Amino acid sequence: MKIAITGTSGFVGLNLYDCLKTDYEVIPMSVRYKIGQCFDIQEDIVIHLAGKAHDLKNVSNPKDYYEANFELTKQLFDAFLISKASVFVFMSTVKAVSDKVDGVLTEESITNPKTHYGIAKYQAEQYILNKKIPKDKRVYILRPCMIHGQGNKGNLNLLYKLVDKGFPWPLGAFENKRSFLSIENLCFVIKELIINKSIQSGVYNLADDEPVSTNELIKLLAECLGKKSRIWKINSSLIKFVAKQGDYLFLPLNSERLHKLTENYIVSNDKIVKAMSMALPIQGNEGLIKTFNSFKEKIK
């Protein structure tokens, strides 16, 4: 069986390639949006990971999001529909639903994306969902929350460096719970979607079973590093003021990053777990510890 994967040079793509290459012929597919282009898909399965990631510094051109995340997906999906390929997996995001979550985010939650990144992903989802899918094909739209694992370069890496250098965590006054997704759980789900033909086409949220607070993350990081956690509860209004200055001065802490580090964002994985009829293999803290240990090995 041949599997075409776009975006294999990225964090998710590299890990997914390593996960699948033993059992399948995996073919990296280099794609970039061009007006009027048509793709010729010869593989059995298409996994579309490529796209423009969310820019926390807010300096990207909005047009780039719509071309990379919406227009390119349209072209690739249209090519899939007329090909002999049987499975199409589109990597969307929970941000296609909402940037803020009251309670728990499910597949039935009302969609209200606010960023160009989220809106473009949502438009791509709608394009796919509004197409008639042939009976011999399966189509999955995956909405992962924050993904972590070996090779991760996001906020968890920044937190690791902060704790490793002995700096205190200054955002202890913010109480939050948010969902994370181990790259191993993500790869496990995608592999099941390939194998298990009984899993119905549709939209699926992806998250580890248990949400974690940022303060809990700091404590877990400190334990992994053999250090004492230092959490400062500085007045939240002062922190927000500093973050606003960062919006204009391009400081490491800005409003977008502060929101990402302290928001409540709990995502339910009930639908995908029930569809697979099996639990995810990696528990929340177990996956986080593996990620933190990979940071430690990289530093060594």
C-alpha cells in the first residue's frame, strides 16, 4: 500500500513518516499552492499535513493562510476525488472551531474561528464536507489540539528552557486547564484510520485523555530535570499589561503567547476513542514526560 504525505519536513510529518515507513511505502509529496494546478495522485492514501502554521507574532500576510490552508487543500482534495485513492486525511485544527472554549470542546461545538489561520482551516473543512464522497472512499478531518513530542519547537520547548535555566514561572496567578496531544497518540490514530475501514468518515477532535494546567506542567518539568519548581503568582493585570507592550515591541511575551500559555482549552476525544473502540496508548503525563526527556537528550 502506498501512502502520500504532504508536509513531511514538519514536526508532525517527520514523526508520522517514521511511524508508517516500516509497514507501508510512504511517499513524501511536495506541494505548494499555484493557481490552476492539478495534482496527479497515484497512491492509495493521501495524508495532507502541509499548510501554514499559526504565527504567534502576527506578522504573516493573511493571504498566505488562505492559499496554503484553503486553496491548496481544495486542489489536493479535488485530485483525490477523481483518483483511485481510497482514504484522505486532512489535518485541520481545533482553532477551526474556536479560539476560546467555555467548558469542553466537542465536534458539535458551534464554530466561530477568529484568526486567519483558523478561518482558512475551517473553510477547507467546509469545502471537503460539502462534497459528495464516493462509497469506496473514506475522508477524515482531524482537529488536533497542541501537539507535542520529539522535535517539538513550540511553547513546551520554551517552558523547558525556562525551568532548566532556573528561572521562575511568573504566570502562577493564572489558573487554567488545557488539552495536549502526544505525537505518538496522533500517529496511532492515523494508523488506525488507515487499517480500520469501519471508522466512518467525518470530523474528529484529537487530544490526550486528561487536560493539564500550566502550573502542573512547570512542576512536571522540574521533576524531570531534578529541580525544585519555582512558581511566582504575580498580579495577572500587570502581566497582561506587559504582554500588551510585547505586541508592539516584539518581546518574547505578547498577548497571543500569554493567551496560549494561560487559556482554558479542554478538548474531548470521546468521538474518536469510541470510533476506534480502543483507548489511546499514551497517557497524558506519560507523553509529556517523554517529550521533556527528548528535550533533555537534545541539549546533551
